[in-house]
Amino acid sequence: MVLLNEINELKEEQLQVSFVEEQPPIPVPASLKVVGRRIGSNLDVTCSYLADETVGMVGIWGMGGVDDIWAVVDLVELGIPHPRSNDKSTKQYKGKVIFTTRSEELCTKMRADEKIKVECLEPQEAWDLFKENVNLDVIASDVRMKEIARKVMNECSGLPLTLILDPVKP
């Protein structure tokens, strides 16, 4: 009889509970083009870690231009549950954390399960990307212009973000 009363009380409380459905996050737009053999390989490795349930955090590191995190970030303080959280008092999430930094050491301090070093583009890949983002008529107009363009490209050291030229803004 006690159990029946408890069941009826719970049924009454259920009428007062409302459920809210959360919308999924807006998908991140895919890049239009993956450039470079190494970058494509790193992308494949990163995707495999996303599918691997044993990997909760991935640190992607490399030279400037890879660079987001400069110091250890307390994920819990930001409201992001740590993937390996053993706290049973909160809802457990099946989530992944991927961060980028210049420092392999920071990847270790952040306790990344896996680390991926970003490599620069090969010289020919860098030249092809550079050419896609400049006025080819100007480069082809003069041998000196092509030499200058090659020097600029070499100064970029194969780093994609520096090879993609933004228009000059007033």
C-alpha cells in the first residue's frame, strides 16, 4: 500500500515537470579545400581521434599560426566538463576537447590524450596555395615579379595562414 501511494504521488509530480528539447549546435562550416599532403594526413588522424571513444582530448601544436592557447586553461572553470571527469554528481557527457597551441609542453600540461604536430606545407604545395591567392597576371608579367613572389612565399615558411593573402583594407 505504501508503494502504491508513492507511485501515485510521483504521477502527480510528473504533471508539473516540463521537458525542454535543446537544439543541436550550429555545425561548423567545412573548409572549402584541404591543402597539403601533411595537413590532409593530420585531418584524417584528428577525425580518427574524434571517433575513438578512448580519446577525450586532443592537442594540436606547431609553429605560429597554429596558435590559440598560450597557457593552461581550466576547462571546468569555463563550464566545459573535462572529458575524463570522474565527478558522478554531474551529468556525464560524451564529448571531445580539441585545442591548438604552439607548445607541445602545453599539450602535456592540459593532459591531452593525443598530440598532433602541425607540419608546414611542402615548397610546391606552398607555391600552389600562394598562387591561388594572388594575381597571376602580375606574377607572370615580369621575371622580377616572379622572383619577388617566390621570396615572399619562402618567407611564409610553408605556413598556410601566412600564404593566404587578405586584401589590403583601408
